[in-house]
Amino acid sequence: MKDEAVKSIRSSTGDKNYGAKDIQWVLTVPAIWTPAAKQFMREAAYKAGIASPDNKDQLIIALEPEGAAIFCRERKMEDFADQTGDACIYDVVYRPGLRYLMMDIGGGTLDVTAHDILADGTITEIYQVTGGAYGGIYVDENFVSLLENLFGIPTVKEFRLKYPADWLRMMNDFEMKKRGRRAFDDKATRIVLPRKFIEMIDSIKDLTKRLKKSCNLHDVEILNNEYLCLGPKTMKKLFDPVVNGIVSHMKGLFDRPALKNVSCLFMVGGFAESVILQEAIKTALIPTCNVLTPNYAGIAVVQGATMFGQKPNIIKSRIMATTYGFAVHRKFNPEIHDPSKKHIAEYGALCKDIFDVIVKEGDSVKVGERKRSIRHPLHSDGTSVSYAFYTSTDPNVKYITDSTVDHL
């Protein structure tokens, strides 16, 4: 991909000497990913020839909801579903003082960040990122399960293995149809069945009985020996587990005291283009907040990432989702310390394995902010000190041996 990008730029500019080192790279990652996962992506980029450990600033790791937020603020009102007017959203909605949620829902994950717009137009995070496995691929999995129920697991498995290109075309057709509004409007959704698949299911005995047993015969049918027609009831049923999970998560966020003044929700990502999901969110949250979905929500992250590369300082601070610290020894206090942690050293009785917190979950930390601490060696003749860094999912963590602690 990197080579293709360089080749495309050379072709469009005519500059044959243009190379990867001349590009400011921006790599997007889900906001709910762990620091280790984000670092893995950076190291993978280095191996691909995108920037290097000696030139780290050439690669920016952008959180997907933040890129989408920058994309949305540059749009006009008419660029959002069900909105009109050529006024910039920054002049109408996206004003200083606005507190909003950015909901990035793609194929695999849901990312939700909460932002406040400051007087100078920069953005500060007001609540730690949340989310989970609620992406559109889980609707696809429900569709595959439906096919297996209708035509049998062996038939579907054989078709996937023998005709992978046809399988991909059928799934891509479903991907496009699931974003439409036919099911929401109580109309049937037609999925094109490949010819090879039709030939395979023609050999299934008692197909009509199988359709009737699996679901309402009038809600699912094979039309003209070419289409699998899914009635609105069946189509919506494919969405229910995923959509219900998303709605429950979002309603839970609005119950948090820190988010009580949030007045707007932006929906972005490929799955955000689904009308069924859009309407479910609106039904659940309006009039609590205004719900806005940009047209072509699926490209909001990638286009916003390029804007973020030009304005990387637009994000002023973030809320920590994890507690960070390192291991230290402290003077042993029998009233608060575990007796098993007692360690006799040159300076007396010490408590070992203490998790010394650098920054705690829920703290607001400015981008680029530095923390300074002074530590001393355990022994007076010590000539070096080693630091072991840890993370914890418990903001009140006490020891590095606690079950919530991981070594970095």
C-alpha cells in the first residue's frame, strides 16, 4: 500500500524523486485499542518502510473518532443526512462550548469519545473512550447463520470453499443492501444469489419445508431463481443483537454525570450508514441530544485523518483510560502494607512491589505533557537503577502483583 501511494503521487506530480520519506504519514487506529496494540501498529509501519524509529514524527498515530471529529467540523449542514443549508456546521452547531459524542462504528468495533470545544477551536476530551465489539461484521455473521439455517451448513461451507469469488460478491451485495432503508420502510431486501449457489441449493430436498421451518415462509423466499428475498421482519432480526447492544451502550453513557451536558452525537464509520442503526439511535436518544450523520460516513475517518495530519495540535488533552505506574519500594507501614511485602534493606524495613502511580484512569492529561519524579537506589553503593513500568485497570491499584496489573 505504501509503494502504491508513492507511485500514485509520483504519477500525479511528475516528480520521479518523490519518496516515502517526503510524506507525513497518518495511521488511524480504534480509540479503544490498548497502548500495546497502538505501539504494535507503529512498529509494523516501520517495518513497511513508513517512517522509522529515527524519525518518529513522520508517522502520526491518529485515533479514529478524533479524525472523524475534524472531518465533521469542516462540513456544511447539507452534508449531513436530513439536514439542509450551505452554512458551515462550525458556525451552526460545532461552536465553542459544545459538548458532543463522536460515535465511530465500523466493521468490527464501536469507538465513542466525548469532546468539548474550547474558545480557540481546539478540542479537549472530557470522558475516557468507551466502546466494544459492536461492528457491522456481526450483522454479516447473522446473515451467514441465516444462510446456514436455510440451506444447511455443509452446503454453505462447500460453496465458500469452492467459489470464494462468488461468495465475496454475494457478501458484498449484502453489505450494500444492509445500509439501505428498504427494511426500515417495511419492504423486502433482495440479495443476488450466484448461479453456482443456485445450482447447489436446487439439489436440496424439501427446500420449501426448510424455508418454512427456519423462518416465516412469506418473509423469506427465492425469487425468479435469482434472488434471496428477505422480508423486513427477517432483515431487522439480523440487526437486533448488534443494534440493541449499541443502543444500550449509548444510553448508558448519557446516564454518566460527566456527560450530562452533552447535546450532540455524531455518527461516523461504515456501519453508521445503515438506516436501521441511524433510526434506532435517534429513537433512543432524541430529544436528549441532536444526532447528526454525515453523508458518506464511511470515509469520515480516512479524510479526517489527513486533516489531522495538517493540524495535529488541535487535540489539547485526553482522558486516561488506563492507570500507569512503576514499581518502587516504600518505608514499610504495618498498618497499611501487606506483611508478605516486607523487605529489610540498608535503610530499614521497606515495602516492595508498590505500584507508584504516574497517571490514573480518569485523569486529564495534556498532549505532550511530561511527568517528572526523583527516585533513589536501594543501596548506597548502587551505580544504576532500572525501572519497570506497569498498567492497571484499577485506578486504586496498590501492588504490581495485583491481578489487574500488566507489565509493559
